[in-house]
Amino acid sequence: MPLEEDLFGAEKWSEWMFWNELANGHYYRVAVDDDGTIVGYGGLAVNAPEEAWVQNLAVRRDAQRRGLGRLLLEDLLDRSERHQVRKVLLEVAVDNEPAQKLYATYGFEPLAVRRGYYQPSNTDALVMVRENAT
């Protein structure tokens, strides 16, 4: 929760939202440093065979730009391929260009915009999609 708070502030997920994700069987990968502190995490909701959604992807600020986000995303994409889903979707803030560039390198393309998706900032979300080779 401290990482979620630092990265997303007022738009952070609640502890209940994470517990709900796990209770519903969604897949999560957590990255820890040598002392066991969480430095990143990513989640995937699989609705086989049609689609999977990247629920979140987060890397602690001091661990960014070291490839950890790529590793987490690759793990989520591998999981989606194991479930043989046709496409993977995600939402990303329209002003988060670094994340959009990362997703594009993995074949994600813009699909739609969800106006005012992120609250309370009222920031739009770009929905991106990647077709899996199934």
C-alpha cells in the first residue's frame, strides 16, 4: 500500500481492491529487493479465451528505468499466452507517455479513450490492446 500511495496518490487502489483481485483469482507478480521490500507489482485478470486485462503495473520510483517494469509486463503477457487469450488490454493515463511507449514496444496499440476515467483528477485513460499469437 505505501508503494500504491506514493505512485498514485488520491487515485490509488484501496487495500480492499487488491484483496478483491486476489479473491477473484486474478494473477499477480510481486518484485522484491534483497531485504524483502516490494519494489514493483503487476496484475492480470484473465477472461479466457477472449481477453485478459492488465490490472496494474507499478515500480517504485527509485527502481524505475532499470527494466523491472518490462520484466513484470513480460511475465503478465506470458501468463496471458499460457491461457491462450486472443487479446490483452490495459488502461493508461493519457499523460503517461513513458508507460505508453513501453506498452507499444510490446505490440499494444491505442484502441479508445475513456474520458475522465481516473478520479479524482478526471484524467482520461487510453485503452490499448495487443493481439496475442494463439
